Amino acid sequence: MVFGSAEGLEPVVRAAYLARLGVDALPPSADALLRVVQRHAERVPYETLWIPAGERWSTDPVEAAERIALAGRGGYCYHLNGALGLLLSSLGYTVHGHVGGVQAGHHDPNARGNHVVLTVTGLPTDTNPSGDWYVDQGLGDALHEPLPLTPGVYRQEPFELVLGRASEQEWTLTHDPAGGFRSMTWTTGPALWSDFAAQHAWLSTSPESGFVRVPMAERRDATGVDVIRGLVLSRVGAGAFTAEPITRRSLWFEVLADVFDLRFQASPLGYREQLWRAVNQKHRAWAASQV
């Protein structure tokens, strides 16, 4: 998968996308890439609230970019990295997509394809002479900025991340023990969107999927990550806390708007009520399981 001009964004979508990020359309450079990726982490949430609301999103990166730019939504890895790849390509970057597999805790031999990874090439710097960069906005709490595609230990507060080679054809990112998953491995070859179809269907519809069981949103910044799982808001990193469940409908939607920039202004009539009922039901099931 190479994000080329044939997959580019409509001008109105690109303009709205850049406006949401608060960045200008600058020529490709390592500094400009850093700025786009940081703003993406800070302003476009990793979120799965479309699942309990009864929506069935595809992995189409054009559709994902339109939702982000025009409807104020986010998504999970296929949506965030797919849309970001198109945006970067439209700005002149050379962007590649790869098949990844996230290991949440124990080793999952079926993880391949549950994640899409981006790399950007052709941007050498004094500290990264190869010009190859690992870009990933689809891991929720992990990266706030790109990493040089060079083995090493990288500090992105509050986490320590380790990037290494699993083999000649594979890279592995090992997350901090305080992070939301254990590791993610990806292959260096190009991906096709069809490589992710089966995993996307399972992740977004199976009763066994964590995304189906627990509605959530995350927003990464330079010092930590804000997270809401069901009705419980928390923060990891600077200012860490875990709040009591938010049981008032209006306050829950205020938190989604103020903390995660999720306002649902483009959603159909009745969307909020369906989402609120579904999240409450899942929270009650979770609370009962803790007794």
C-alpha cells in the first residue's frame, strides 16, 4: 500500500482536516511531519463509540478522512492511520502502509492484520540520516510523535518505547509496562486494504472483541493520555487520576466534548440517546462482573 495521488483527498476535505489539526499545508519536512502527527494525536481521538451506537464503519481511508475532517469524529487504527496516510500523501509525503499485529497481553498467534502501520520515507535529518520514519496514530495511548525507523529506546512521556527488528522483514514496537498493550509487530512489505478485512469485521462486531465489550475514547498529548472507558474517565501520566463513573447523561457528553472533542454534531437524530443507552448497559454488565 502506497498512498498516492490517485487516493488523494478532495480539496474541501483536506482544508477541513488541516483546520481541525490547526496546521498549514507546508512542504514535506521532518519538522512539518512532527507537527502534523503531534496535532493529530492531540486533536483526533482514538475512539470506538461508533460501535455501540450501531454504526458499521468500513476501513475506507477516504471515508475515514471525511468523518475526521467534516464530522468531527475519530476512529481506531484503520481509520486514524488510513486517514492520516491520505492527508500526508496529499501534502507531498511518501507514505507506505504495512500489516501489523498488536499483542495486548498474552501472545496471540492470530494478531496479524489487527493493526495498520504507516512509514514515511525520504526525510533525512542529522539524527535520522536514512530519512525513514515510523508514524502511528492508531495505537491509542502509545505515540505522540513519529519515531526514526532506527532500533532504540525512545522516551515519549510518560512512556518508554522500544523499537527493534524482529527479523529482516519485521519491526517490533514494545510498549511501556504502564501502557495499554504489550507490543506490536509489523512487516516491511506493502499492505493491501483487503489484508485487514477479516480482523476489522471481528474487532468491530464480535461479542468477544474488547472494542465491542468496552466503548472507549483516548486522547494523547505530550505528557500523558486521557481515557474514557464506558462511564469511567481517567488519565495516565501527568495529573493521573481515575474518576467515579459518570452517571449523568449531560455530564458524560460534556466530557466527551471537552476532553475528546467528540460532539456528534453531524450524527442523526436519536444517535446520542442510542449511544447513551448502549454505554450504560455495557457499564452495568461490567460492574456486575466485578462483584
